Amino acid sequence: MKKSTPLIILTILISILSVKSQEVNRFFPEKDMITTGIYYYPEHWNEAQWERDIKKISDMGFEFVHVAEFAWFKMEPREGKFDFNWLDRVVGLCTKYKLKVLLCTPSATTPTWMRVNYAETFIMDGHYIRAENGTRGLGSIVNPKYCGYVKEIVSEMARHYGQNKNVIGWQIDNEPGAVQDYSPSSQEAFRTWLKNKYKTIDALNTAWGAAFWSQWFNNFDQVIIPNTNLVGWWGNNPHALLDFKRYTADAQADFLDFQAGTLRNYISRDQFITTNYTAVCTGSDPGRTKKLDFAAYTAYPNGGNDNIGELGFRLGNSKIILFASEYFKKVGAVSGVMEIQPGPVNWGSYTPLLLPGTVRLWLYHSFAAGGKIACSYRFRQILYGAEQYHSGIIQTDGVTPSQGGDDYMQFMKEISGLRKQFTSGVKMPAKLEERSTAVLWNLENYWSIDRQKQTFQWDTWNYPVKFIELAKSLGAPVDVIQEAADFSKYKFIIIPAYEMVDSSLVKKWNEYVANGGHLVITCRTATKDRRGHFWEGEIATPISSLIGAHITQTDMLSSNGKGDILMNSNHYSWNNWADLLQPDEKTEVVATYDNQFYKGKAAVVKHRIGKGWVTYIGVDTDDSKLEKELLQGVYKDAGVTTEDYPNGIYVYWRDGFYLALNYSSENYSVNLPVAAKVLIGEKILKPAGVLVWTE
């Protein structure tokens, strides 16, 4: 039988991901588990101190040095005049002290001569004001002249270091954030993007609903980037803004691929190419890139937030690494933390000292989640500039380790010990395999919902993250997956607020359930098509038969609202979001609303399709008690055992090792089996504590 086109595409995508995963494993030997490094900026320090610093890096236990990301001015001090003599010396010193080198392309910080001579290479903001030289990330990535200069510097670097055996890889740019650009170059590029997508102006008018408020275009030349600064937030076209987000993310991905392609013309196949997205990455979409070997992330969990309990403000936000460590595996099937907070920072709402051991906790979190690389920004705390108060691994005297430095040294020493215990090919324990869970997530849904949240209580970014937390609290291994993933790998799949769908995706969900899968779908799923339009029918009409119910209305309460839900004789509070459900005849009602004028209406339903089940959760609660019990029930009904870890306790399994992490402010006693062998830590897990054991 001839395969359908979508099935062929899916097969090709899975094959590509498998090949990329094997390639990345080539860069990071399995037996090493994780490779550690540190950011160093020789251009900031007296050359007489370089050797002392690099020797210190080696003595502390680091394995590579991250250099050159902001040094364009020093590599090309004058237009077309390149100088790598200073960097040669740094690379040579790293070689002398048995340190590998990770080089960075400097496109994030253009030299002053470029802004002075070629102002058009900089972005314009929403008020059409041209950016100035003096900070990072302001180059217009669609401007041909800027891209030309980027190609020159990247080519020169690649020709110079591309065959250097001590250079292990390249980081492109720095924290690529898909900055919105309203410059003439970007306006032209946006129109070209729209022409390629829609082909005809009538198709664009239909997709954007341009008949509303007389926004109709006669040709593509009339189109300009939608601008909330000048139109007003409430009056802007959500479909046009969604396309602007898509265009900006595509432009960012193309810019990274452009640099990666330039590098590949010269560098050894043994040198990897990556970049360092921010952990909370709301603009760039890593999945749009095609030429990166893998995607790393930067993690700053503590910027003056309360977090969990009395000590939470010293421990950091547990959600940051929890989500990023899984999400960025969408590129190359592995990830790692390229830039991790070493201590207090300069940009927080306030900057408390971290509880000793906290940086080590974060490093172990990234490692536990499968991270292949762990690097920290920066080695020495700088004495001048905008980031004076941003701590480093070494304090301002240039020689004394900070608390973060001590944490890092302890982590590296312990990893060295774990490497001696490593055994290749260890399979995940059966009880964990049985809990295999995935969360389906798509950045475009974030863009769509965040533009029209409908209630200030809706936490768009963290809504899918909370379901990762809930599954982890039940002891499940959790992946963050994309639509092209092989759903059959997972016994349970959670679909949180997946607003925009099409028929092929809903069909894939149906097939997954019919073949025995357990699907959990939440409110705000399938309410729009891919253009962001409502369906001409009932709310979320494409999934009515899938969930076995019809969404008749949606309600939201004030912050002081007291919504009540009844399930198994227990009461649960809600006030954020509520779908009112009318179940089909054979659909099981799991929970009902127990107050408001619609008391008795279904809030949660369960529906059987073929060999599997669909659970639809039509409500969002703040404390998540309802959602946790529902998820626990899904596992139980599938015959799967679960754990019950409290908030802030995460337990992972990796390479034959169990790891428990404590982000809470209370001691936690880990329930170890009799045969467990503790390798690191103690059974009583203190705040910021780490426990590693084998069974």
C-alpha cells in the first residue's frame, strides 16, 4: 500500500532527528556524561593575567573555555582589518593547560565603526527610532549589509580556527531572541515573507480578516508590519501580529542557519555548532533552525523571586531548568546549559545571596535531565561596565572563588567520580518506562493565547510547565515533544492549551488513543484554526468527537472569585478558566461545577476510543490539586504506579543513576529501596540538596 504524504514526511522527520542525535553523541562521548566549561573574556583583562587565569580555570576542574562572543571590536578593530594574534595566544594557553575551546561568533555586538558608518545595519523600534551602538543584539538580521559583515567575520574566524583540534565547537550569536525590527530592511523582508506564504493578496486579506475595520489591502506593497505602539494594543489585528511573530522567528532561524552554513564551509566535522537560547524563550523558535547540531540554553533561575517557601528567594525558580532542559531537545535530541547563573546578578528585582549549594543544585538539575554540556557565565566578575554587579566564579580580586565557584568545583569533582561508576547501555527501569509521558507544546500557541489571554490570571508561559511539574511529582519521566514526534513512544500524552490545530493533528490524536494511548487534553485546546480564526461552529468543534463532549460556554472569575468543583465527594477551588461541557451519552463525567448559576455542569470528562482513553480537563486552577489528582487517576486507571513528591522535589533517572533535587525550603526524606547504594548526598535531602544513588 502506498504511504500517504503526511506519513512519508513524518517518517523523514523522525529519521533526521535520529541521525542528528547520533551526530551529537559523537561530539559528547557517552562515558563523559557531561562536559563542563566557563566563559572567559580575555579582552576585559590585562594580558599579563591571562595565563594565571587560564591555569586557574584548569586547576578548578573545568574542561573547556568559552571565548570571543562579544569581541568583534578586537578581531576586526577596523573595517576589513582582522587581528587574531591575541586570540591565538588565548587558544594556545588553553592548549597548554589541557583545556578545550568553544569559540563564539560575535554577531551580537557590532563594532562602533559599523554603527557610525552604516546606521542602516541597526534595527528600528516600534516608534521607528534607529537603535544606537552600546549594547548587544541590535543588529538588523535581515539587513544585507549587516549580514555581509557577519559573513566576513565568521568566515575569517572559521578559516583561522576551523581545523584547530583544540576547538571543540562554535556558539552562534548570543541569546538569539528574535528581536522585533520595524526598519525598512525588515519591512521589505516581511512583505517578501508574506508573498512566499500567501502567494496572492486576497489570500492574505482572508487570513488576516482584513475586512474588519477597513484593513483591506490592494497589493503587498501596501502592507506594513503591524505595530501595537502606534495602533494601540486593543485595536491591533491578532492574525497579522501572529504572522509578524512567525516571520521574526523565521528570520532569526535563517540568520543562525546562515552563520552555521558559513562555518560549515571551513570547519572540521568534529566541531559542533550550537547557540544559547534563553530558558524562557518567547520570541525565537529553535525548531525552525535546520543547521544547528543541537540547541543549548541560558538559565538564570534567581532574580529576586519568592519561589517555594521561606528560603525560595535564595534557591531560585524550579520551573526554569525543568522546562528548558526538555524543550531545547527539539534540536538534535539533546541539550545542555550553556550559561548558568553563578550567584547574585545585576538585573534582579533584588539580588540576594544564594543558599550555599544552589548553583550545584542547578547544575545537577541540567545533568539529571540529560544535559550534555554545562557552562557558566562568567569566570571573573568584571570591574567596570553594565554588569559590574553580575557575580562570577571568581571574585573581584581575580583569584578567590565565589560561592558559585565552590559549588561548581564540587559538581565537577563529583561528576568525575560518577564517570568511574558509569556503565554503557543501561536501560530505564520498567516502572519508569510504564509512566512514559510527553507534553505537546508549540510556541505559536503561546503567541496566540498571550495576545488574547481574556483574563489577567492566565499564566501563558507556565501553563504547560505546570503539567510537566505535575507529571514529575508523580514520578514520571517527561519529554516535551513537537507535532512530528512519534506519539507511540509514550503511554501518556498531555495537550495543554493547544489553541490552534488542523484536521491532520486531530486525526493523529485520535489514532494515538485508538491504538491504546492515554490522552489528557485541557481547556483552550482546538479553539482556533492555524490562522487563528474561530471555527464556524461550536467552541473547539474539531475535538468534540475526540473528547466525547461539547463545550457550550466558557467562564472566568475575578481574582477573589470562589468557583467550586465536585469530584469524588471532594471539593476543589477554581477562578481562572472554566469550560462548560455537555457530555455525549457514553462519556463519563469525572467532575462537575458545584456553584455558580451552572451548578451541575460537567467540568471534566473521560471518553473511550478504541483501546485508549481521552480525559478532557475543562478548568484551570491555581493550586493544581484538581489537575494532579486527575492525572494521578489517569495513571492509576492505566494500571501504572505513581509516586507523590511534594512541590519542589524532583527525581530523575539518567544513565543508571537516580538523582533527587530539593528546591523547597524544607528537608525531605527520600524513600530509598533497601538495596540502594548512595553515591552522593544523604537520604535526608536539605534545601538545595542533591542525592544520587543506584539500585
